[in-house]
Amino acid sequence: MNKLFLTVLICMSLSAAAFAQKIPHQKEENIIPHEINKVILEAATLSPEITVDIYLKIIASGKIKNKKAVKKLLEDAFYLTFQVNEKTSKKIISFDGQVLTIRQTFISNSKRNNLDSLSLQTGIVSEMLKIDSVRALELFKEISPNLYLKPLSCQDFLLPDTASFYGLVENISEIAFSNEQIKQGQRITFLASYVENMTSPTQISPIINMLLSIDLTNDEILNLAEVFNKSLKGISGDVRAFSYQMNFETLNRDIFQLYRKLMTNPSLSEELSRSYKQFLQKNLRGKRCRDNLEYETRNGKVISENEQNNTTVKVPLYVAEASKIFNYDLPLQNEDLSPSEIETIDFPTQYFTAGKSKEALKKIRNLQNWEEANKTYSEVREGQKWQEEFSKTLEFVLALKEAEDEESIDVFHQKCLLLRLLLVESPIISFKEKIVNEYLKLLNDKQIERDYTSEWFLQFDDLKQEILELKNTEEKLKLLNIMRNTNNSAISIYLKLEKEINTEKNS
């Protein structure tokens, strides 16, 4: 009897051990919640920038607790970024402070969503840094330190924006190198590769801010300053980027901050002063854009006036400021301010300034400014006459087609903007539902979604935000459900993921 009891005990112990061994395996299979795993699988069928963005949103939500699973998803996302259409985010140049309604404005606005290759890579490596700094550095080294920023001509209206990238270089340099590696010069080598590949005026300030923010040793700052001076002298020919950085950014002051940092070594600080003067001279003497020169002349500093022959000599404000800071001869030399060539450009035609799109916007403005005696605007919108005009205006907008000088993406942006204006003015849910359905038809254009993904996403996101800002909760939910049930995979997956994340936050 005792033997039998002992045998039963042994069998029970073996069974328990076997069960215990299965538990970790079972947990390993369930490290990603089922609903999130479904989203990951569905997202893998979309364009690479959308897929990567969804992966990053999942990771940021904290829905995946297992570090191995997070690392795997980050690595999958990283290698997808090399297939993304846009290489860097871009911002529109300033035209005397005006915001022009042109396609470039929409491209610039879309940078807020970070769907370009470099921004996505920056986001991925930043997330990897939180869990594995060694792997983060390995991935980061696969991004070339040469960003291959082509010089911009007078016909270009968009500038590369690399600030977040150099912010990541700074973070990596502070986290991924031990004191021993710093002593061995490994961090200098790492940072120098980014400084020596500085080829555009748009990179100068971000790199200076990076160098000033890192707690560098004396040897590091002196070595990197030499590399910086050499790179700075070689930057020229990027006419748009030069003018923008000098007129609308803080390049003079950023250079001066670095100059002050180097003042403990007079030879290096003086070399920086000479390098910057060379940079100014080369770019002032090169080809310039007429609109930039006109802006600088209007806003320039008067250095001499002669009433007798009615002449006024002005220099650009940034030249006067640099001359004061670094004690340069003012106005440097006359030949320093004389461009070798001045190019005149034709600005792109703004949206809504001609043809049917102009007429469509006018119709919407007429609705917005509609007045009837003794009636508020809310009461006016409830009237049959106003609603009939609204319906006609909506049909007019939907009928808009490409003009001879327009591309499909131009019509896409204009129709999206007009429909959102109508959505805001719409007094009844039936109108709102029709507008959202018609808007979704525009978003279902697969060519636009594939070829202009970041611009497509901007218009999708703007529609979603417009709906979320509606005061009527019931209408808001109805319209969001229309979006969720669309046959566009990207839209339905995004909204499904948002609902999943928000449900957990609110529970």
C-alpha cells in the first residue's frame, strides 16, 4: 500500500513539473495581446511608412510588455524604413512671413507626422535606446552619417529638417559609450563622422546645438572643433538654405555660442571666426535668388547715406550682426556682397486663385457670410434656402477635376480642404455623413496613398481631428464609425488601434 502511495506521489510530482515547464512556453506565445497581434499582422500589408508608424504607436502605447517582442518589432520596423519614399522631413521656406496655399505647404505640414525615412529611423532607435543601448548603436550605425542633402536651387521651396536626427546623435553619444570607450577616443570618432558630413546650411545649427549639449572632454571639443571648421568652409552653392538660415534662423548666434565655448583655445576660436567669414563670403558671392535679395535689401541695415547723389548703402542684417559679433570689416568688402548671378523665379500658382477651385471657395465663403434679417447664423443654417445652397455647393466641390496645370495630388489637397470647410459649416448629420463618405472616396485613391503617403496621411489625420473636435458626441461617434468601417485598410487599422489603446486608458 505504501509503495502504491509513493508511486502515485511520484507520478503527481512529474505531472506538476511537466505542467510547470509548459507555463513559460505558454507565456512566450502570449507575449503580444491577441488584438494587438492582429493589428501587427494587418499593418504588415500596408505601405512601409504606415506599417512602421503603426508599429511605433503600438510600442509607445506600452501594450507589449515583453522586451524581446518589442526589440523584434523595432528591428522589423527599422529595416522597413529603407523602403520609405521620403528620405527626410521638409519645411517650407518663408516668403516674408506669408503662408502660401501651395502643395509645398501641405508637404511641410505633413512633417508633423514623421513619416519620412530619417524621422522613422530616429524614432525607432530612440525606442531601442530605452531597452538596449548596444543594439540601438548597432542599428544607428546602419544609417549613413552622410544624409546626402542636395543643394537647393532658387526653384526649391522646401528645406530638409534634421534637428531630431542630431538630437538622437547627442542621446546616443551620452548613453552608448562607457568612460573607457570615451578615453579610447571611440566617441570622438563616432561624432566626427557626423560633423565632417555637414554639407548643408540647414545642418549647421543642429550640429552646433548637439556639440554644445554633450558633456565633451577638452580633447573631444578641440578635435571636433577642427573638423567643424573644415566642414563649415566647404559649404556653398545651397542658395535657398543659406538665405533661410541667415534671415529666419539663429545661425549667427549659434556660431557665436560655439565661439564662446572655444575661447579657452584662442587659435581654435579665431579659426572658427575665419571659417565663418569664408562661409559668408562664398555664399554671398555665389548665385542668389532675387526674392531673397529683395527681402534683404528691404530689411537691411543702412551703413551709409549720401543725400547729394541720393544713394543708400545697405547690408543684410545678418552680415551687420556677424560683423559686430566677430569684428569683421563692415560691410566685409564690396565684392563680398556682390552675387555672381541673380536668378528670378516664378512662384507657383496658389490654390483657389483661379478656375473652379476659386469659385468653389467663393461659394463656401458666401455660405459662411450668409445673412438674413433678425436671424442668427445658426437659425440661417436651419433654413431651407441656405441648405439648398449648401447642397449645391457640396456637389460643385465634388465635381472638381484637374485643370491643365494641375496634378491629381493638387486636386486631392484642394477637395479635402474644401470638404473639411463644409463639414464645419454643416448643420445636420445627413450632410456630415455625406461629406465624410465623399472624403473617404478621396482617401481611397490607392495611387495617392502609395505615391504621396505622408500627404495622404495628413489629410486623413486632419479629417479625423475635425471630427474629434465636434461638440455633438452622438454625431462624432457616428462619423468615426463611418471611418472605421471604410474599406481602406490603413484607415480602419489606425482607428482600430486607437480604439484599443484608448479603451485600456479609460478602463
